[in-house]
Amino acid sequence: MTSISQSADTAYVPIWRVRLNLLLRGMKTNWAMFAENPIGLIGLGLIIFFGLFALAQPILIDTVWKPSVYDPVSGYDIEIAYHPSPPSARHLLGTDPLGRDILSQLMYSTRFEFALGLISAIVTVLIATTIGAVSAYYGGIIDTLLMRFVDLIIMVPFLPILIVLSALMAIGMIQLALVIGILSGFGGTAIVIKSQALTIKVKPYIEAARIAGGGDRHIIFKHMVPNLMPISLLYMMFVVTGAIFSEAVLSFFGLTEIDMSWGLMINTTQVFGYLLRFDTWYLLIPASLAITLLCAAFYLVGRALDEVVNPRLRQR
């Protein structure tokens, strides 16, 4: 009798450990598939580079750079007679027409571009996943009302909405991220996630949960939403790209209240009349290249994740 109870205790494994092992095994398998795609690795490498690039700016300000000279918003180098000045040993990417270091501006802005993209993506995923799951699960009038509202948001051009809102209210980084996230969440992402939710709704484990007494809320948020997370994560990558691009456009036209961003750097170049001058390339190229590379990085990672999430795209 004692040996039987001891073997039973030995065989018992906590449920959290089982789930953790399954999660780690799934992550390992997905990473192996992701790593097979070179464009995904290139995009991930660029994202890591920009992340380190952003983290380096406050460290340099605290250790090497003088804040009065290299502050991205209020810095000014009085030792240089004329601004903008070309790249030099003192300013690796030169200075802008207001005497501020361009490299410091570029690094400082990277943090806010990441924050903008991350907040927008999280808001989008929360809204789109909830709408998609609820619409697919209930159907009927609830599905009709939610999808017609989504269609209405899709019909209205994205940038004009942001331009009108910027004229009506002061838009900072947080406000812009929330607006982009809400518009994207009620946009096409919700339709894609709803289509995936419809396939999950008819799975046997959904019916088993219903027979076991699970309520609607339990089934939606405990069974449907977790299984929608992979495709939601995929669309997070594309939302980040759209958010960075939208901020650059609005800042270029001077429609935001952001202290410093890549779009605002280009706006300063345009306001002072240096936009189309080849001799001051250092005012335009760094910010433009940063926008292009970071947007491309998230897009490439999204395309690689698409092959992981969608079995039909896997080359096996």
C-alpha cells in the first residue's frame, strides 16, 4: 500500500509545470521555424540594433556628452560659428539649423518611436481580438453591428482622420498612440481575427467547454482569445509599422505636440529651407533612413511570423 502511494506521489506533476513545458516546447518549435527565414532574422537584428541605439543615448548624456550641448531638444553648441554644421569629430552627424546634435536627436527619438509602436500595437490587439472573438462567438445582431462599425472605420481614410483630430486637440505621443491603436483595432485587423475566431468556434474543445458548464465569458476569454494570440501577435508587427509612419507624416506637417521625433527632425529641415539641398544631406538622410529601416524591420519580422502562424505558408 505504501509503495503504491509513493509511486502515485512520484507520478504527480503540477499543472503549471505541464503548461510551462508545453509553452517552452512551443516557443522552441516556433523559433526554429522563424529562424529558417532569413528576412525575419534581418528584421529582428535591425530591431535589436535600434533598441540598443535608443538605450545608448541617456548613457552617453550621463557619461560623455555635455547636456548643454547634446541635449536633443534644448542643446546648442556655441563653439561652432554657423549652424547647421556638417558631420565632424565633435558631431558625428552634424548639427541642425538650431544648433542641436543630430545624432543625439536620432537616438533620443528612437525610444519614443518604440513606445508609440508598442502602445498602438497593444491597444489594437486588445480591441481587435475582443471584437473578433465576440463577433464570431455570438453572431447574429451583435456580429452585424460590430462588423458594420468596422466597415465604417475602414471606409474613412486613416491619415485624414488623424489630421482632423490634430486640428481639434493637442496630440502628443500617448494621445497619438491611443488614437492609432483604436482606429486600427476597429479596422481591418478585427475582420481578419474574426475570420480566425470562426474556425476556432467550431473546434471540439469549445463544445466540450460548453458541455462542461462553461459560460460565454469563460469560453471567449479562456479558450478563444488565447488561441487567437498568435495571429494577433502577427498583426502587432504591422501596426507598429503603420504607427511609426503615421507619426512621421503628422510631425512633418507640424501637427503634433511631440518634443522630438524623426518626423519632427525632417520638419525642422523643411521649415528652415534645407529639405532639397544636397550639401545639407545630413539633415534629411539620417531621420529618413531610420524611419525606413525600423518600419521595414517590423514588416520583415511580421512576414516571417506569418509563415509560423499560417501552416499553409510553411515551406516543408
